[in-house]
Amino acid sequence: MILGLAGAGLLVLGVVLTGAYLRDIGRSYERIRGRSTLVQSPLGDIEFTQGGSGPPILVIHGSGGGYDQGELLVESLLGDEFHWIAPSRFGYLRSTFHEGATFDDQAHAYRHLLDTLGIERVALVTMSHGGPSALLFAALYPERVSSLTLVSAGVAASQAAHQGDANRKGDMLVKIYEYDALYWTATTLFRGQFMKLMGANDAVIAGLTPQQRDVATRIIEYMNPASPRSAGAAFDNKAAMPNERIAAIRAPTLVVHARDDALQLFHNAEFAMATITGARLLDFETGGHLVVVVQQAAIREAVQRHILQHSH
């Protein structure tokens, strides 16, 4: 009798969860459908959206993102006082992925996109693992970059004590992104554990205000559907970092990072500061890889001031 009731309860739960998954994943596919533009290039299709008016800014998303994550970054830090361009990087949504691609190739793709749009010079704003290709674009095309802003960005390989744990988080995220159902389940039923995978510790998660939690939830939910982003996430996880090559960067650079970031370790900020001439640091003791959520007001003001100061 008890086993029968338990089995019936599990069946009902399964039906409810399946219905919720199908509803949510259907909405996520609908959200990304028909909103972006494709540009053809020698490196394949480049997907992007744009908006706003003012100084042009190329906004580069992180792992698990796409143009839609770039739009969230615009909403959080920039607003429509700038002309923003948000591409999907290789293997994300409708942007082409090809075997053997490098972050250099991605940097060349940005140049092609800007050429197509007739934009000579941009400010660069990048987050997380959008960092490597943005850094290389600034190094390879210095005449095209008015300023560079790195938010919790990956910069260089590391042998730091906690790097192995950060790498394992990255490997697990790549696996989760492979399947829509797996990503949805992980982020719906195990939201707290997923935030830890994203580089936020227990204290950061517990300290989120209701408004901050809502923003973090949007970031996580906007990585649905996950499978059209899986090739890009896998590419990010294995492509070579720019490392010492960033010494060639001459653009005024703002480095924003939390010291307790468990996904992109603070080593990245330290390396950038030591290697990019004249780079400025805006660091926070707490915030983890969600520092853009936790410290949004302070970061927004600093980023906008940095861009406008160097936009002429």
C-alpha cells in the first residue's frame, strides 16, 4: 500500500516536472528566435544584436552565454546611452563553430563584424570567459579599441592552489550545457549548488538580496536553452589563454574582479594588472563570480565613467 502510494506520488511528480520543463524550454527557444542578425564571414556566421545610441561598445559574453547574455550585461552596466553590439561567440546559438578554432580567430571575427557595420573604433566590455578573445582583439587591433573593461574575466592559465577546483567546475558546467533537460534540471531543482559551480560561495549566495537573487536568476535562466551553446562552452574550456600576449595591449584598461571568485580566480586580475600597462583595478572582497550582481551599482558607475573618459 505504502509502496503503491509512493510510486503514484513519484509518477505525479514526474508528470509535473516534465510539464514544467516542456513549458520553460519552449519559452526559452521562443525567446531567442528571430531576434538576432547574421553576418557571413570567412570564419562562418556571426550572430549579433545591437541597440542604443552614443559611443559604440562591443559587449562580449561569458561561457554559457550568447548575444542574450550580452544584452543582460548591457542592461546591468550600460543602458541605452551607448550604441552597443552584442555578438554570440563561436559555438553559441547561431554563430558558427568550427574545429580547430582559436581565440585569435574569434578576435578576427569581431573585426569582420565591425567592418561590416562600418564601425572603426569601439570600447570593449567583456565578462568571464569572453575575456580571452576580447584581450586578443585589443592586442591585435589596438587602433580599433578606445578602452577595455574586464569583468570577472579569464586572462591567463594558472598553477594557483585552487585552480584545479576551478577547472573541475568548468568541466562540470561543460557537461551540463550539453543537454537542455540536464541544464534545466540542475538550475531548477539544485539552484544553490549550481550557483556554487558558477563561482559563488555559500556566504555570497546567502547574502543576496531579493533583487540581486532575481538578477542572478535571470542570468541563469537566460542560459536556457543550453544545448545550442554547448559547442561554445566546450571551446572555451579547452582553447589556449592569451597569457603574456596581453602585454601588447595599449588601450586604457579597467579590471573588475572579486577576490573570492571561485571560477575565474583573482589570479586573472593580478596577471592583467601586472601585464597591461596602466591598467586600473576595481576589486571587491566578496561577490564571487556573481560580483556584477552583488556590486552592480558601483561597477556600473565605474564602467560608464571609464568608457566615457576614453571615448574621444
